Amino acid sequence: MIRFTCLTLSFILCFSGTVRNEKKDANAAKKKITVVWQPSHQTDTGVDFSEAETCNGIATAAMKLTVPSGKVKLKEYKVWSLGRTDVHHADSGSNTKIAHTAAVVDGKISGYAYELKEADEKHPEVFIAVHNNGGTRRHAVWGYVHYGDTYEPVNRDLAARLVKAICTATGMEDRGVLVDSTTGRNDYRCASTGKLSFYSLDENVNTAPYRVLLEIGDNAASHEFLKNSANQKIIGEAIKKELVKWLEER
């Protein structure tokens, strides 16, 4: 009788542990990954062309697409300062200039600072900034990642995957992935490396581990293509599908 009781107890404990582990695995599978989209808010970007409008169209299309998946479920947010009156440079400004990002003007933070504050409050795992390039004369796509932090290698991989997905879907030229310190633009610098960088990708500002900035097309070379809502939808959906695939593989 004592032997039977011990075996029974052992079985119960083992079974209980298995149930707990299964519940833990199920809860982990249900956990949603938070993704923040940051479309450009710049409207002063070429003749008869609003980068804010085209990039918002791309981000909106990405967010609307539901991708069936057994492994990954997303919780998505958009951060956008366009139209706000309580921040400076809400509809213009460079991501690489102190005056347009980190500076406080008349007691107001910038549109970029507002967006990053909103993003960080969501505690995202993934942050994707969507922009259009200018002055390149190329109908192409570029990926940018932040130089010098722990996640640079994995962010390079994500950026490369997203760039390739867009180019495959649209026929645009794949210009690869660059680090933000290579642009040589303006004066915003990362406090950790001292190098020129994109405010939106700086790990001292943006707490998301996976951070990518996409420059999609050129406001001259891709002018009509980018303004076409059907093309915006194709681009947004290509980004979303590849992002989900990348997350599933991880």
C-alpha cells in the first residue's frame, strides 16, 4: 500500500508539472509582439509630393493586413505627430538634426520626440520607421539601422529582409542596408558612440530592441509611383508579411 501511494503521488506530481508547463507554453504562444510604425510626418518634401501622405499610406496598409500565423500575433500602433500644435516641427524637419529632434522650443518638444515618447510607452519589440528618400535619382529602397549597439547585427538582417521583400514585390532597386552613421547628415549624434545618427533609431531614445528605418523610393525618381495608393498597399503588405515571417523564424 505504501509503495502504491508513492507511485501514485509521483505520477500526480509529474502530471501536474506537465500541465503547468503546457499552460506556460500556451501562454507564451499567445503573447503578442508589439510593433510600432512611425511614418514620416514631413510635408515639405518636393513639388506636389507629401512624404507624410505616402508613408502613412504604406504604414496603414501594413497595419491593416492580417497575416494568419500560429506562432506570432502582433499588437500594432502608429506614432505620428502630423497636425499637432503642442509640438514643434510636427510636419517637417530632419531625423538627423538636433533643432528638429532633441531641441525644446518655447517649452515644446519636437514632433520626433513626441513620436518616440509615444512609442516607448508601448514597450515595443519592433519599431519600423517609414520614409521616402530624395535627391538620389534612383527608384530604389534603402534600409538603415543604428550603428554600434547590441542589436545592430540582427537589425541588419531584419532591414535586409524587409528591403528585399519590397523590391521583390515592386521591382524597385535593392540598395541594401546602411548604418545611420554613414549618412554624414546634419548634427544629431548618439550619446553612446558620438557618431552622427538618426534620432528615431538611437538606443538612448528608442527602447525597442529591433529598430529599422526604411527609405522607400525617391520623391522625384519615384514621384508618381509612390503617390499611387495601390503601390502603397503593395509595399505595406510586403513589409508586414516579411516581418511576420522573420519573427516566426526567431
